[in-house]
Amino acid sequence: MWRDPEPQQHYDVIIIGAGHGMAAAYYLAKVYGIRKVAVLEKGWLGSGNTGRNTTIIRSNYLLPGNEPFYEFSMKLWEGLEQDFNFNAMVSQRGILNLFHSDPQRDAFARRGNSMLLAGADAVLLDENLIRKMCPFLDYENARFPVKGALWQPRGGTVRHDAVVWGYARGADRLGVDIIQNCEVTGFDIQDGVCRGVETTKGPIKANNVGVSVAGSSSKVMAQAGMRLPMESHVLQAFVSEGLKPCLPGVITFGAGHFYVSQSDKGGLVFGGDLDGYNSYAQRGNLPTVEDVCEGGMAIMPMIGKARLLRMWGGLMDMSMDGSPIIDKTHISGLYFNGGWCYGGFKATPASGYCMAHLLATDEPHHTATAFRFDRFNKGLMIDEKGVGAQPNLH
Ligand SMILES: Cc1cc2nc3c(=O)[nH]c(=O)nc-3n(C[C@H](O)[C@H](O)[C@H](O)COP(=O)(O)OP(=O)(O)OC[C@H]3O[C@@H](n4cnc5c(N)ncnc54)[C@H](O)[C@@H]3O)c2cc1C
């Protein structure tokens, strides 16, 4: 699918991390004509969160700093398989955000209107319509009755690791060097200018360096002397045994943290909250399993009969306001992409595109102007959830 080259001595651009970074390399080569590019990955392609997520895509955001960006990403998903000529199993089967009270309905109506204003799609469904779509939900639950849902028909799922494979094959064909098993261990910074990186395969020079390493962001940027407004946390995902098709699309619980879809092999793919403390371990703990399963049982008790087949964890780059950063740093030639919390998979195409735009032009893409470092100094937080500077809650 792609070459396995030895690193060259010098590149125009080096990108660290082969998730969003792979997408950035693809768009750098394809859209901006910059092809002397290397992607350095310490593991294998998709070994990070890009290959560990619950595959949900959507653009159902509220705030003006976020919604146009995520809708740009949704539009890129819609043409992605034709663009890189690879089957990524983009499946727009819809996402239902259930609501359980009248005030929550009002909040979801507001969100839906905000989505429509940004050119996205949103429909407010009442309980009767949901009953037809999802007869298995617990409508009589005394604490969390299902009263309706905000539905985004264009939301859905994508086969996560196929996305990185598609970008990798496309980028490789355009001349990008993909160098796996190559960990970046330091930066070559002289007089405030980043001139390359130190790696386990030796030093490599570059005009520009982009960092896109998710949960490793704090550790990698510390090598450049930067302290980030970010924490690393574990998020787990779960897959049940294969069942006959029963879920119409993605369903999210509005009174707790639980989201579920059904894979093409029949497994229920689901997840919930972070593990609740800082960690660099790519595995989770049992109390969170119980919490996630309680959420599942509260809205769809039938899940209690399914057997859990497998589970795993990923390293989340939780920012202080729950929104990402795609920005240059104070070090000339050093650029950063991160803070995706647990919503960055859906952003992969737009994040890659906007990072490529930033690296090529030194200016933010027009859909990503709010994703700047200095918003934390200036108090211009993009606090989508409204929970303040508490990364574990975003
Ligand atoms: C369990 C789980 C469920 C999720 N569910 C969803 C979902 O349903 N929808 C959604 O939108 N998002 C979801 N997410 C979030 C999403 O997966 C991430 O936000 C997104 O994939 C981040 O992409 P990335 O490229 O920034 O990170 P990654 O894919 O993690 O890529 C970073 C790469 O950098 C590499 N790296 C790190 N340090 C170095 C170094 N020093 N040198 C070289 N390489 C290095 C890593 O090996 C890794 O491959 C989920 C995440 C998890 C863990």
C-alpha cells in the first residue's frame, strides 16, 4: 500500500504522528503541492486514537468557533472515498442525541438551529417518532424517560483505521515519506527557530515541523520547552458479540455519558466517560466499565443480554475548554495540532486540511481561526459544554 523508506536528511515539512498528521501530509501534497514531506510515527499507522475510537462522525456543535469547522469536516467525509480512492466505509446512518426533559429539549433545539445556520442538517424528533425508529429504548424509565432526540441524518460512522490507510496510500503516491517505528525524542531549536527533530532513527532537518500526537502532546511539546493547557486521560471503547442488525444509527444518552452504534459485523460499539484521572496508559479500569454499562442499561436494557467481546483504551489530549488547537507556536517553524479530547476522529479530514493550510501559508484556515493558543490567555474559551477549565469533564 505504501513504501517503507529510510528518512532523508532534509524535508520541507516533517509531521510527527500518523493520525491527523497523515491527513495533513496528504492535503499538503495534494492541495498545496508540498511533497517533500515526512510523517514520523513512533508506532504503526493508526496505532494511536485514530485506530482506537468508536468511529462516530457528526457535526452537531453549538458554538461559532466550532460548528463551521466540524461541518467542513463532514463535507470532506462525504467526498473522501472518491478523493483518495479507498473504501473507508463512510456510513451516514444518522446520529440521535436523546433528550430526557423539557429544558434539555430546548437546549437541543437551540443547538439544532445553530447547526442549520452553519449549513449542517438537524431535525428535532418527538417521542412518537423515536419509538418507531428505536422500539428497544426504555421509554418508561422513571429517572430518564426518553422524550425525543436531536437527529443529524448525515452523522454516522467510518471504519477508523481505513481512514489512515487511505490517507497514507494517497500521500505515499504523491511522494510523502511515511516512516514508522520512528520516535521523535527532541527538537533542533536554534535562536528561536525549529530546524528539525531528533529521532530514534537519527536527526532529520526540516523547514517546518508539525506536531500531531494527541495524548502525547504534553510530553512531546515539553521537549521544545512548552507547557500546554492540556491533560492526558484514558478513554475506553467496548465491542459486544455480533448481533443481528438492531440499531438504526448512532444513539447517545442525554442524561449520562453513553454512546452506541452497531458495526457492519454486528457488534455493538460503545463508550462513555473518561477514566477520571490523568494517565499515559493505553488501557482502562473496571469502575469505568461498570459506569458505561449502567448508562447503556438506563436507555436500552436489551444491551444487558449481549456479551462483551473486547475493550481497549486510548490517550486523550484533553484541553482546558474541550476544543482543539491548530496553531503556530512562539518557536518559528514549529506548529501544533491537538487538544481533540474525545471528539477528534470526526475532525480528521478538516484537521488535516487546516493543519496543511497553516503549514503551507502560515495563516489559519478560515474554519479554524478560533483554535489558537492565545485564547487561553485572552479568556476567549470555546467552552462547548459550558463546564469551564475542567478537562476531565469535557
Ligand atoms: C476509546 C475512544 C473512543 C473515541 N471515540 C470517538 C468518536 O466516536 N468520534 C470522534 O470523533 N472521536 C473519538 N475519539 C477521539 C479520536 O479518536 C481522537 O481525537 C483522534 O483520533 C485523535 O487523532 P490524532 O491524530 O490527534 O491522534 P492519534 O491517532 O493518537 O495519533 C497520534 C500519533 O502520534 C504518535 N506519537 C506520539 N508520540 C510520538 C513521538 N514522540 N514520535 C512519533 N510519533 C509519536 C502516536 O503513536 C500516534 O499514532 C475516541 C478516542 C478513543 C480513545
